[in-house]
Amino acid sequence: MPDKLGGAHSTVISGRTGKKVVRIVAKHPLVKRIVPTVISVKGHAGGKTTAKVLRPDARGNLRLLISSGTSAQELRIVTTVENFEQGELLRRELNEMLSDALDR
């Protein structure tokens, strides 16, 4: 994971669970880099940590949203796919992997 995590900072919310999410995503061979962005505060407190990969951009790069309690963080996922369609397939695959791992 450390070789794929980069950017201005490497802080990921939700402690062990957040790091587990990043490790799962980083293991995928089509994921080139994961860049954490700003941590924001939501208006309401939630229970468990959730993670969801959001729609790709035109080049197939994705965004990962992690929510935990009153905090939320978006991480950019730089991929090696070439277009939106391939990014959409990767998004579905990553969301399945996250769903399986977080439901345990």
C-alpha cells in the first residue's frame, strides 16, 4: 500500500478500517495511485465506517468516499484504464471487493 498512497498528506480517516479500505483498493492491478484529499465534517453522526467508489471521470480515474462518524474523506484513485467505460467496470469491481471485506 505505501508505494501507491501519495499526495500532500497520507492521512486516511477511520483508523484501521480506513487503512484496510485503502489496502484493498491498492491491491487491484489497475490502480496506479491513491491520493487522499481534505477531511470534511458532515452534519450528522453515523455509526459504522462506509466506503464507496464513485463514478469515473472521462479518463477512467475514480474517487473513493470514506465516511466515519461525523467525518468524510474523498480519495482520488488514479488508474491505468483508458476511458469511462473501463473505469465503470473497475468501479463496480472495487465496490464489490469493499462490500465483501467490510461486511465481515
